[in-house]
Amino acid sequence: MPMSAETLRAHIAEAFPDADIQIVDLAGDGDHYRARVVSPAFAGMARVRRHQAVYAALKGQMGGELHALALETLTPEEV
């Protein structure tokens, strides 16, 4: 069963409560999303580590309920 945009947002918001999160369903199938996550928690982190932190927030659902996620992770200063 695909993951809804609301569920995806909730998982990310739980891990990054101060984040500005934008979710776009790329294919309209609930399986391919683009997420832009802006959080001060990313300060000092390399891009790969930022993405790993977001994937960790998805609690193992990447590759299962969620097939593809294009990520943009920024600090507020980088916006």
C-alpha cells in the first residue's frame, strides 16, 4: 500500500519538529515523492548525512510503502 503525503510529512515532522516541509507527489501514485525539508538541525551536516537522517525518520518504510523519494535538505540560512 502506498504512503500518503500526509503520512510522509508526519514521519519527517516527528523527527524534525521545527522543519518547514514541502511534499510533492511526482507521479500521482503515492509512491514517488519529492520532499524539501528546511531545518536548523541540518547545520554542520554533510548532504549525505542529512539525507540519512530523513531516511531514518521514515522508520524502514523506504523501499516498501515508499518507492522513491527525491530529497532537498537545507538549513534556513541556505534557503
